[in-house]
Amino acid sequence: GENVEQHPSTLSVQEGDSAVIKCTYSDSASNYFPWYKQELGKRPQLIIDIRSNVGEKKDQRIAVTLNKTAKHFSLHITETQPEDSAVYFCAVTTMNYGGSQGNLIFGKGTKLSVKP
Amino acid sequence: KAGVTQTPRYLIKTRGQQVTLSCSPISGHRSVSWYQQTPGQGLQFLFEYFSETQRNKGNFPGRFSGRQFSNSRSEMNVSTLELGDSALYLCASSFTGTREETQYFGPGTRLLVL
């Protein structure tokens, strides 16, 4: 089945620095790659996603890049702020029986700490 | 538009009991997925429902079951609770559950099994 590896597990940066989180996946048929942010005690919230027909997507300080050949995608956060501190999860949708539906397979998460 | 809601938010049960959790999806969403989140295993897929039918199931024992009603609300049930079932149970909804649709999560139900 699909396997998603996420690195690093913890990341500490100074406010204003950039942060990069990387994920690799195993199923070459995967075609949707969301990133979720989960603050302590809160629900996971989608912050950005990318589909396989696109190599890069940007939304203000957040960007995601996808390399389908190498089967990896990355989250880039620029000009980090203390409120960016949270756990970030990458995910991949699998192609289950029938082909049209998909469930999310998550990476183990990266705990990002932004120090003021 | 109201977000995904889950009840109850917290539960304490003892081993051997059973528990039922409820999830109300975003209005218009017909697909509901359930996930278990633990510190050790992370976020793991339990099952997905669409139009009252379970379409997909993760690798969990038969003690974990669910159902969906005609209004798309979903419940999951865990029977004969074990200590290891202590976790945050999250549901997520999307319009039809296709592979490229965004899934929106509820706040979760935190279950503690003593």
C-alpha cells in the first residue's frame, strides 16, 4: 500500500527564517497532495494543496513543490512568524478499489517551532 | 457555511465498554471519512461513507464500525474498548469523496479508555 515519509519530525527556526518540510510517497498513481496544519488541541486545517498536473503552487508565504518523477513534494514557509508554530502533516490520496475514491494517507507530522 | 461538527468532544470509558461518536458534515457534503489520531501512529484512515454505503475501509479490527444516515450524518462505533483505543477521532467531509477533493476536518472527539 501507499507509504508516506515526512522529514524532519521537528524543526526549530528563528522568526523571519524559512522552513522546509519534505515528504516522499510510494504510489506513482497518487495525484493529490494536501498539507494540513494542526495547532495544539485544534483540528487539522488545509493550508495548501497541489494536484499532479502542477509542479508548484504558492499562496502568500506558503508554497508547495511537487516532483512526480522522484515522488516527493515539499512545503516551503517563508518569513516565518510565531503563529506558524504547529504540527504540519503532508498527505497523499490513494486510489482505492474502484479508482475514483480516495482516502488520505498522512505523514507522521513535523512539529515546527518559530522562536521570536 | 457551518463547518464539520463532532459530538461529544470528550469521552471517558472503561475497558470492555462500547462507544458511539457522531459527525455532521458540511452542508452539501455527502462523503464522510473517519480517522484515528494517536501520538504513536499518527493519523490513520478508518473508513469512508457515501450515500449511506461504506466504500472504503482501513486496516482496523472489526470492533470499529460505522454508518451513515440519509442526511449524510455519520456515526462510528467502537465495541469492547481496549486501552489502545484511546485517541482523537476525527471525521472529515467532502462533496463526493473523489481523490482530488479537499477533505475538511471536524474538531474531533477525544476518547480516553481507562
